[in-house]
Amino acid sequence: MNTPEYRYLTDEDLALLQARISRQSSISLRRSLSSLWQAFLNWAAARPEPRITEKFDRQGLRMGWQVFDPETGRTAFLGSELEVRQWLEERYR
């Protein structure tokens, strides 16, 4: 029957092992922080776009436009393209 050989780690072996683990942990932490920072920057830079939906009645005749501003949560119903343009211009001032 073969019994495995055991060997004790020297102080030098332990120091090398700790250095390797520390380096790998540091790299992993840097990558995680970098990824988190990039996600934050993407979130901060994103500006929600307004939603504009053309509305029709049952006969297919245009009734107007429904506009929604996700920054304020407000919805409005506008009757003409000119009103929609004016609403957009006011929003982006």
C-alpha cells in the first residue's frame, strides 16, 4: 500500500504563496472596481429619451400625439406636430 508523502511548507514557501494570493486578489479587486466604476459612468451619462406615440381613433384617423417625459414622469397629449416640436425644444433648453 502506497502512502502519500507529506512535506511541511517552509516560511519561504508560505511567503511566496501569500504573495501570489495577494497579487491575484488585488488584480481581481481592481477589475471589480473598474467594472463597477464603468457601470456607474454609463448609468450617470444615460439620459432617458422622451417617448412620442402617434394616436389614432378606431377609424384610423389621427387624433394627435401622446408624449412622455421619463425624467419628470409627466405625460401630455398634443394635437399637432408643431406642438410636439415645441414640447421637445422646451425639454432640451
